[in-house]
Amino acid sequence: MRPLSNLLILVTILLLSTKWTIAEEVADEHPFDYVEGSKKGPPFWGELNKDWAACKIGKMQSPIDLSSDRVRVVPESGILKRNYKPQNATLRNRGHDIQIKWVADAGSIVIDGIDFFLHQAHWHSPAEHTINGTKYDAELHMVHESAMINGKIQIVVIGVLYQFGPPDPLLEKLSKHIQSMVNTEAEMPMGVINPSEFPYRGNKYYRYTGSLTVPPCTEGVIWIMNQEIGHVSKEQVALLRDAVHDYATMNNRPLQLHNGRFVDFYDPK
């Protein structure tokens, strides 16, 4: 009976091992990634899903280089009216980035007389946009949406570029929570987070029309890129990279062509 018993044990181990391997592979599946040479990387996003065609054929894609030869100075002040307010939020590891999402009305920003309501914010590292070819260490995106206008929702993204320096105060506050969700697509309530704690300062900014920088790469997005550069520590950027999955440790989409687009620069002075 012993050989039969040993055979049953071996078969059981093999079955459990196979089941665990399959479960691991399913859990590790992701619709797109940032890995160089991967068939799911940025050059192939537009081929992975018919709804992502804009990633390949779009003519107003983001990010771009905010180069001086494409910039037009706008004489009007262009001061942005922000009406943010503290609201309950959750922190989520989406696998490809770390996101803060407000669960109710966190206020809005007014652009061209339209209210764009803040929904979520997330980070990319290294930064996606550049200024005259200068690369930065991380980038914050604050994503806003309008109410339905002519059957469509319009999107505004406020972007802040970071360079290495002192720790960012908000990321410092979130660090222990981010650490707790390393490599786990978890979500946790954070209580009240005030959008004004994000490092968006000043009224000098670049503005252009582009797209989302992740699939489906939807175009028509208004980008507001703050000219003032924020600061973030090397340890904070390392944590943002460690927390996400391996396929997104460097989750910056490559620069896209301008395709004739100009960038407006607003300076209240």
C-alpha cells in the first residue's frame, strides 16, 4: 500500500502546484504595461484593444515636450479659479499607479467658464512631460471632469512636475499606507483629504490639448501643466515604484509628436 499512498501524495502535490501556478498567472495578467520590448508596451497599446486605437493613430497624443519653439505667450491673465474642498477619499494601488480617489464632491476648477470637478489624482515616475527636453523625476496628475456637454464629458488634467529634493509633504503623509499595499491591488479609506494639499502652486502654466497618457488614450483632454516645479525625495519615488507591479515600475509613456500643436503659456504678470 505504501507505493500507492506515495503516488497519491505525489499526484496531489502536482495538482495543487498546477492550480497555484494557473491562479498566479491569472492574477498577474494585465491589459497593458510599460516594459521595454513587451508586446503590451506603449508602442503596441493601440493594437491591444479596438477601443484603444487612438493610442496608435491619434494626432493629439500626450505627453509632449513643452518646448519654447512651440509656446505662445497668452496676454490675458488666465488666472485659474479653484474651488476645492476637503472630502473623504480612498487610496488605491491600481497595479500601474498609485491613486487617490475622492468618494464625493471635492470641488472643482473653472476653465473657460466651465466647472471641472476633481475626481482622482495619481503619480507617474519618471515624469511624462518634459520642458525644453529637461526630464523630471515624477509627475502628478489631478484628473477633473465636466458635467455632460453636448453628450460628452470633457476632461482637464492638472499636471505638476517634481524633481528630487526635500520630501513632498502629502506623499510623506501617505507613505506608510502606500507601503502597506506594495504589490497588492488594494484600496483603503483615507478619511478626509484636502485637494489643496497637493503641490499645485502659482498661476504660471502651460496649456495644450492632448490625450490621456494611458489606454484608451482618449483625445480632447485639456492639459494644464504648472510651470513651478515641485520637490520629492528619492525615497518617495522609490516607494511609488516598489508599490506597483513590476510591469509598471517606470510608468511613464514616451513623448508623443506635436503634430502641429502649439502650447499656450499663461503668466498673470
